[in-house]
Amino acid sequence: MNCKEALPLIHEYLDGDLHGLEARQLKEHLISCKACHTLFKELEKTDAIVRMLSPISVPNTLTAQIMSGLPPIKKRSSWMYWIRKHPGISVAVVFATVMFGSFMSMWNDDKNLMVKGNDLQDVVIQGDTVTVPEGHTVKGDLVVQRGTLKVEGDVTGNLIVIDGTLNLASTAHISGQVTQVDEALGWIWYKLNEFVGMFSN
């Protein structure tokens, strides 16, 4: 052991933290090195003086008073911890809740007839009734919301009726699927599929 290695061990020994093999090696070094032995004795005297000059101890009542004056430690709720630990899922849940709320609001507020399709020139609209007359063809999808749809002719795409009624005549021919959405949750599912479909096309 050299002097450089011995110095931190001297401090540990004086603090009472040095034991075993390192304590024995330090004692051997102090016996063989006069400079380190002198330094050790000086530090030992200084340590004894500091201990002698600081007999002031803080009474336990003062400590208790200080601790009682501090604000209480706030308990973290487990759900707040979970939110901080999983921010992505938390954002997704908030987004889904907002989307659900806005879709429900749209479902309740919108009472007007809506007709949507690529080819509406053969469609007849009277009041809240939408008719595809016999002998006429609507090319592509036809969506009717909040109305009555009467199909007597042909539709070459899908037929979707949202919050309304559908009457198919015996002369009607639909090439695609016929979907009726009568409940708010079904409508939300339809809107989400439509939303996703916009990005996939």
C-alpha cells in the first residue's frame, strides 16, 4: 500500500468505518511509513478536539417541533402514478373519450336528412323520403341518414341507412351489402370505419 491509497483509509478508520483486511493493511503501512503515521496522529488529535468542542446536542422535542411544522407528505394516488408511467395509453384513452363524446353529440344533435353518394342524378328526394325509381340505377354506394329510403331500381354499390327506414321493392337489385344503423354505438362504429377508410385509401 502506498501513501496515496492510505489517506482515504485513514479517514475511514477515524470515522469507524474501516474493518478487516483493509484495517490490517493500513496499520502495517502506518508502522512502516513515518509521514503517514505523523499525519494519522495529527488527524486523530483534530478529530478528538472537534468531538470535544461539539457537546451540543439537539433536544428531541425541538426535532419533533420542526418535523410537525413541515407540510404533510402528499400521498400519490395509484391511478396518477399509472398515468405517468403509461403516457401513450393515457393519451389514447383521452382521445377515444373525446371522440366518443363528439360522436354522441353529433348523433343527438343532427336531425337533418343527409344523402351521400357518387351518382345521385337518378335519386328522387321528397321531404325526408329518398327514392331510387324503378328502371334507374345508382352507381356506387348510397348513404341515407335520418330519412326513409325506398329502392325500386338498382344500386351497384353498398346501401347504408343510418337512423332511418329502408323499403326494398321486389324490383330492387342491390349489388353490395345492405347496412342499417339504428343505434348510436353502431353509428359510432360506422363513423370510425369511415374515418379509418379515409386514411387507407
